[in-house]
Amino acid sequence: MFTAVATEAEFESYLQQHGLAAVASLPLISGISYNGGLRYDDDPSAHTATSYIRQVAARTEDFEKKTQPGTLPIFTLVGIGTTTSKQAGATTDLLLKYLTGTVGLNPDRLRATTTDHSSSFFPQLARYGITDKQITLRPWEEAVKDGSGSGFFAPSGHPGNPRTPSFSIEYVLSDGTALEIAEITYGDGSKATAGGIGVERVSMARNDQVTTWEASLPAFRTAVKKAAAAGGAALPAGYFAQLGEKKA
């Protein structure tokens, strides 16, 4: 069985072998009210042309989805810059070479979800085995209104106000469960964007087995308490929200 720790170390080593260096991540406790005071995602503006970021995050919106396979109270993103079309293409290559090569995921079980605005990436996806029949197209207007990714990323109230087209990569387990394992937002050079993998989700894909929300709660509790102690902060509202409790 592959652990998330092992997958993360492997992926970081892979990126370093390709000339990328880590830049500092942000604290898990954000210090702002959005998302219950927990870090929602990485900061694309911190990326350079030769960097990657490992970011631990948690999304309180996921509490309502906790019974969906693969949804976790805390997770790890490893992201790479995609601000320009050149960067986005290079990042897509890096991610898919890793997933189909190093990890060895079966291309026949890979899927992508996006809109026709991402059609310029379809030939690139096809080179890694994700053909047109494996791509689900959403209406552009629907993706923009939703804002959760898999076509367009613009979470309501997000402090960074991202509004970027995107495409997600999923992997279908042997029991038919489809897990989103990567999301690539991409820009036109005017605003920083990034794309990357969900470390825990990639580990689930390679193990052909999901991890449950409940099984991850101890790690969530430990990580938030450690972050609070390190920053001299109180436990944020999001900590209690993920536990289904009211803040004391």
C-alpha cells in the first residue's frame, strides 16, 4: 500500500529531478474568516517558473460531502505554476508523465472534466491516453456559475478572487468510483494560476482503494492543533465545522 507521505516524497523528488524547487507554503490556519479560518488552497502568486508548492489544506464545504468516496477533512496539494500557456502546457506534461509513468496509472481509466474552452489541451491529453471519449464536457455557463473547478475555478468569497478556466483529471477505481486526482487551472499571463495533484487522492488511485473521512479525522485534529500552537492562535471555527461541532 502506498501512503500519502510516500507519494508526496516521490512526487517532490520527481519535480526536483525536472529542475523545480520548493517554495514556502502557507500556514494551515489562515487567520481570516473565509473557510472557517482554514487554508483553502495554495497561493499561485508565490510560484516562479521553476518552483512548486506543497500546501496542506482543508475545505469546510467538504463536510456536507463527507460520505462521497475520497472526500477528506484535510489534504495535501502539490502545485506548479500555469500562469502562461507555455507554463500550463509544461505543467500538464509533468503531471501526466508522473501519473501514467512513475505512478503507472492505467490511461484507460483516466478521465477529464472541463468545458470546450479547454479544447486546446485535448490533443495533449490524448497523448497520455485521455481520448475524446474519456472527456466529459460541461456547459461553460454551468461551470462558471458553479465555480468549483472541473471547467472553471472561482469559489464564492475566496480572498484571492480566482476566476480561471480549468480541467480536472479523474481516475476510475476497479469498483467504478471516480476520484479527482488533479486540477489544472490555467491563465493568460495576466494573473497567477497553478495546477497540481491531490496527494491523498493519487495514493487512493494507485492503491485502488479510498480513504474515508472518519479515518482522516485524527490527522486533521493533530494538524490543526499543531498549527494553532505554532502560530499562537486559537482553534478556528473551521476546526469545529469539520468535526460537526459548534465552536466552544
